[in-house]
Amino acid sequence: MNNSKFIFAILLLTLSLFVLSFIDTTKKNEASELVVYCAAGMRVPMEKISKDYEDSYGTKVSLQFAGSGTLLGNIEASKIGDLYLAADSSYLEIAKQKGLAKETIPVCSLMAGLIVKKGNPLNIDSLKSLMAKDNCRIVLANPEAASIGKFTKKILHESGAWEALSARAIVMKPTVNEVANDIKLGAADVGFVWDAIANQYPELDFVALPQFESKTKSVTIGVLDSSTDPSAALKFARYVTSYDRGQKIFEEEGYKVSDGDQWSESPEILLYTGAMLSPAIRTRIEEFELRENVDIQLVPNGCGVLVSQMKAGARPDAYFSCDISFMDDVQDLFGSPTNVSSNDMIILAQNKMKGKIKSLDDLTREGIRVGTAHPEKSALGALTVRLLNHLKINIEKNLLLNSATGDFLVNQLRAGSLDAVIVYRSNALVNSSTLDDAFIVNIDDPMAVAIQPFAIGTNSSHRNLMMRLLDSLTGTESKSDFLKYGFKWEVKS
């Protein structure tokens, strides 16, 4: 074989392997099947949603229906499956406490009440009238098996009616659907169900009760720890909870939906963050992108610069500010902020300055080359000016550099251009070798502290996704990242 034929053969083989690899990777990106434990009361919308999803993405969705309590027991016993949709968020909280579930997303809300024959022939319009009708056949859901049963028992116990009504129940059913079916078939006269279930039975009426009206329950879907493909599970969960996909079907079936995200197969997120936060959040951001199959466009910069961009019209999905003061400037664009961490301001000085620089006052000494952050471009600069004014210290004659970010100041110090800089503690700890060339002088003043809040944009189409990002950035692993870089933890447990 001559050289040209040999080279062509090698190229053909390489191309074939590449194509096969691409096909194999594509297959891996779509799970072949997802096992979803689903509360029986969600059967109608979830069957439609699952079919739409299968048709769109080729992933089979295997729905396992039962009462929420029964499903939780099955999940704990089997340790298999991908998602759990419970008719009461308390079940997902229990699952998370037991290490069975991770991320949870709200789907819709439910209100409990009575279900009776069309026209309410027995005129039951309150708990009092129900208690007064001795000949009324009552059906209840099992509190150990179904969320409606658990919730009904709780509310009726508070009203002092549980013992009497449960004693009169002719049967306890394992799911809310079976309660409604008993009324439909004439096997009972009245039962307790969710309002959305009653909407699915045109031959029955729903009777609202004041004891339940103010205590709606949240339906949530959660990713199970047992999922072998959490990214695929989260994709389906996002589909179910998107207002223009799954929630649209829930609403058509009479459910009151929560505020859902806009559907996107691979969401793109814009996150503005103070530059000094980047080292502490980088790992969690990368993990979140991989797990959620999202693309986060991270824009780190001085907070003054970021605020100017937002005032000029930029609208990030979330903003992680270097300090509360730079969140306040754009608070109308965001929801309520969560204080995540705090960061001390320090003096970082070259080793040759040991003995010469011991406090902020020493930065006024003749010949000391000082760098600070820009007061308009960064939170650090604004806080520095506030602190120096408060202490009546004037360093203008020694000030050689104003920078938008603290990390640039540290680089200039290490390069020998400056003798001392006022930066955040995290700026000094990002690079482990920095303290080989420089030393830290603590600033003992309560104003020498910045607090970092995180807030979600009110215009974001992915607010639930941003809530999960916040959960990731305020978790135990994230806390370790922040502490490693000299931050203090401000999240209230």
C-alpha cells in the first residue's frame, strides 16, 4: 500500500471512530428510562406529561402510582428509582432527611375538602353538618398511606373531629382516587379529597371547608439519590415544572400551579458576581452546570461596574454582590436577598514592610506606596473610602493605584509596584504563595467588613433553577469552600 492510500485509510478509521464515539455519547446523554414514583392524585396530568416527554425526547417514563406515604416506604426499601412526586412537600422533606432525595421543585398546590354526589343531596356544607348526619357513609384515606389521609387527620384532629369521624368511616382507602371513586360508585356518601381530584369527576361536587381553605399543600417533585442519571432526572423534573410544558397540563386538569420556569432543554443562565467571590464559588458552579445540564455565563467584576451595567439595562438571572450596599443600589431588580458570607478588609503589605506597617495610620507615612480599590467601580473601594473617612485617615498623598478588583491590587503588590494594599482577606488567600511574599495586617474596626448577599432577578425565566443554585451555594460543601478562602459564613441554619 502506497503512502497516500495508507494515510487515507488511517483518516477513514479515525473518522469512523469519532462518529461512533459521538453516537455513543449522544445516547448516554439521554437516559433510556426514568422511574418516577408518583402520588396517585397526580395520575391524569402525569400520564399526559410523560407521554409528551417520551414523544419529544425518546426517554421512557415509568410511572409508579400509590399514596405518597406508600411510595416513600417503597423508595426507602428498594433504593432504586429516579424521581419522587409527592402530593405533600413534607414527604420530600422526610426523604431528604433520610438521604433519599436531593433537589426538589414545586409543581402545584392542593386544597383539601369534601367530595359529595352532584347537587350535594345530603346538604353537607360544613364539618358540623357532617358530624350531625348519623346515617352518612364516610370514606377516608389511610393516613399512613396517602397524603390526603395524613393531612385530613391532622386538620380534623386540630378541629376535635378526627376521633368521631374516623370511628364512623366505613372504609379507609390507600389513595385519594379511590376515595373519589367510592363516592362516584355510590359505595359512600362523602369523603375527603383534594380540590383538583374533584375537578376530574363531573358527576361529583367539591365542598370547601374553612378549616382547610387557608392550609393548602404544596406538590413537589424531587430527584432521588438512587438515580443513576441525575442530569436526566432533573431534565424531566424541569419539564414537569415548566409553566409552558408540564404545568400547562396540570392547569388544564384543574390544578393550581406554582410559579414555574420557562422550558429550555439546556438553560442558559447569566450570573453577575463580585470578582472576589469567584474562587469560592467556582467549583460549585461547575458541578451545578454538569448536574443540571445548564450553561452559566459567569460575569465576575467590580460590583460598581456590575451595578452600572444593570442600571444601563443588563438583566442577570441572579446577582451575588460583594457587599449589601451594592445590592441595595439595584434591589428593585431582584427578590429578597440571602446573606451568604462576609469578608474582612485587611492590609496586605510586602514582607520588607514588616515593622513599618502595623495599622491603617502607617499607610500615611512618607514613601509608602499604597493601592486601593476604585470607590465607584467596586464595593471594596467604596467600603475603603467609608472606612478611612470614618477613621479620619487620609492616604491620598501615597495612593498610586485605584483598581476595580482586589486581585489586581494583590498582583501589583507581588510584582513590586506597591508596598501595601487594602483588600479583602480572600484576595490574600486565593493563591497560597501570596503570603510567601507578603503579610496580613488585620483592621480592627466593625466597618472593615463586607457582607455578600445573593438575589434572584425578578425578570428571570428560571427562578426555580436559581433557587437550586442558591441551595448549592449555601450547602455544606460550599461553606467549606468559603471558609478555605478566609470568608465567614452568614447563612442562618
